[in-house]
Amino acid sequence: MGSLSNKRILLGVTGGIAAYKSAELIRCLQGAGAEVRVVMTPAATEFITPLTLQALSGNPVSLELLDTAAEAAMGHIELARWADLILIAPASADFIARLCHGEGGDLLSTVCLASHCTIALAPAMNKHMWESPATQSNVQQLRAQDLAIFGPAMGYQACGDIGEGRMEDPATLATMAGDLFNCGLLNGKKVVITAGPTREALDPVRYISNHSSGKMGYALATAAMEAGATTVLISGPVQLAPPERVTTIAIESAEQMLEAALQEVEDADIFIAAAAVADYRPASVAVQKIKKNNDEMLIQLVKNPDIVATVAGLAKRPLTVGFAAETENLEYYATQKLRKKNLDLVIANDVSDTSIGFNSDDNRVLLVQAGANTALPTMNKNLLAHKLIEHIAGLLKTAH
Ligand code: PMT
């Protein structure tokens, strides 16, 4: 896994002799962990065939703006939404000029107009074309619009000139692309996260559960994925869509969650238990629906396995992070859980406040660990998840 782990790169190839290098560029981007799709301008197809780039990228190459088949599958809006980065390499003087003026006459320029992601250009042209006031003014304008300009490099040119205008070499472009993402904190690491409630069956139609929506755990899974980790989310029943680029395992009961967790943590670096696991389950599950024959009914419960404590007790254990959902004495109970469950970090939330914690969009937590505790202010769970992943990545670094 490299600096582009989990990243989706749309490679735009425009017409220029450097187009032949886009084949190697695909390999370099994939080598850094990216998934690559290719859009070619009509002029680019004069220099390298779509078939070559299709075979290397493993995805169909998109060529035409007005192609009904392509629009039905992955049209310009889907391509624009799909990409984390649009890298145009080589970017010809003509394409740079058209992009600068907001033209949308072909598929690639339309995708650029429709996209909110970062766009990077690797200019490639004769040195006089590069130096021309028109090209320089266009590039300046694009820089001012926050487009990244990679190169061009100095050296021999296909036309025999020597100077600035060569496309940067593919390995350098892949590195520059990786540097655009403020991520990579967990590149090459595996993170396993539990989320949501568990359901403990009483009979075929009834169960014991709680109000966890899964929002906190799902936000953590997305943040871990964005930090470059191979991420596995073990989720109880929730109303959320599985996060993209995360392996999601659906479970119902605590016992099923434990089984999935033990399987997944074998090669994991970090385990984060955000799930609200039912502490007890019915001692027996009725085969048929229980009838309401009596005015009172007693249900015998037995203790569920403690998943996070079991993982923390493994001989070969990942860095293990638990949550503590408390309604009183937050710091005291969280510190107890840190010790009793042998955890590296406890993320404590006061769930007596209904504006945070269970089923809310926000949370406010206290980070409890050996040494100093840190309080974080109330914030959206997505933002909090990024801060927590940053903190946990720091703990992993110091642990090694
Ligand atoms: O899902 P949301 O609606 O977004 O809400 C988020 C949340 C409030 C559920 C989350 O922030 C949270 O606090 N999760 C842990 C809830 C909980 O069960 O806390 P606890 O204090 O009872 O358990 C302590 C830790 O042990 C937790 O990491 C829990 O996952 C784990 N545990 C508990 C019991 C058990 N049998 N196995 C466990 O692994």
C-alpha cells in the first residue's frame, strides 16, 4: 500500500507525444495504491490506443461526450463524482487553454467542469509553446483557481529542442499526486471497527437492543479508510449505507460480532470498539413466538462475551480502543474500563446528554489513556472521527 491507498484517480490523457508515458503512469499510480480510470481526448487516441490504457487500468476507457452507452454506465457526471483527483497527463497547450476558459466541448473538459475534486495538470509541450505569454497566462489563471501544476520538467524534447516543457516522469507524477492528499497516516495498516447495536433474540420476532445508530462507528470507518487503512467495519443492524471502500460485515448478535472480530483482528493493527454491544442476552431463544398467557413474565439473561476485552487479551493483540458510554462519573468509569479491559485508549461520551452520543449527529468525548486525559469539544461525528483517527494513528506510531 502506498501514498494513494484507497484513492480514485481519473487520468485525463490529451493529445501530445508524451501520451505514450500515460501507460507507465497508470502502473505507477496503481503501485501507489490508487484505482485508475482513464478519459482520453480524441487527439490523445492518435498517440496511444484506448485499448492499451483499458488493459492497463482494468477499466473501460471513456472517450466521447455524446456516447449513450457510456452515459448509461459511467457518464461525465458519474466520472466527476467518482474521482478523488483528476490528473491530466499529458496536458497539452490546447487543453490548458480550453480548461482555462471553461469550455466543455469534449468529455474530459466537461468532467473537469462538473467535478469538485482537485485537478492536477502535467503540462507537456514544446518549450516555446510553454514559454508563450498565452500559455503562461492560462497556467497562472488555473493556479489561481487552485489547480495543481506538476512540472513541466527540463530536458530533451521530441522535437529536438532542449528546455522546459517535458512531462514529468510517471514515478514523480505519482509521488506528486500522493502529496496532494493530506492522508496516508494509516497507509498499509488494517483497522477493524465495530459499530451500531447488537440484537439479542428472545423469540423469532422479538429482541433486546439499544438506540445506537452506528453513526459514530461508520464515521470512524470512513476516516480510517481516508487515512489509507484497509478498513473492516463489523456492524449491527443500522439504517446507514455501508461506507465506500470499506469491507462491511453485517452481524446481529454480540456472539456473531465476537466471531467476526476475532477473525478480522488476526492481521489487524488497530481495533476500535464503537458498537453498543448488549451486555446480556436471553438465556434461551424460544423457537416459536412467545404467547402472552401470563400477566407477568420473567426473562432470564446471561452475560454476553466482552468483545473489546477479548481482543485486548489476545497474545498478539492490535492497538485496542474502546468507548465508554456513561450517564454519570464519566472520567472515573472510563478510567476503570481502560484498566479492567486492558485498553490503550477509551473514548468516553456522556450519553445522558441526548444532543450527543446515541443517535445524534454530534458527539463530545473525553480521551482517557495512561498519562494525560484530553477533552474534545462538541463537534459533528464526521469531524470527530478524523480527529480520533489522527490521535489513534499517533498512538500506533509511539507504540512501535
Ligand atoms: O451509534 P451512535 O448512535 O452514533 O452512538 C455512538 C455511541 C454512543 C454508541 C458510541 O459513541 C459509544 O459510546 N459506543 C460504545 C457504547 C457502549 O456499549 O459502551 P459501554 O461503556 O457499555 O462499553 C464499553 C466498551 O466495551 C465499548 O467499546 C463497547 O463496544 C465494548 N463492549 C461492551 C460490551 C460487550 N459485551 N462487548 C464490548 O466489546
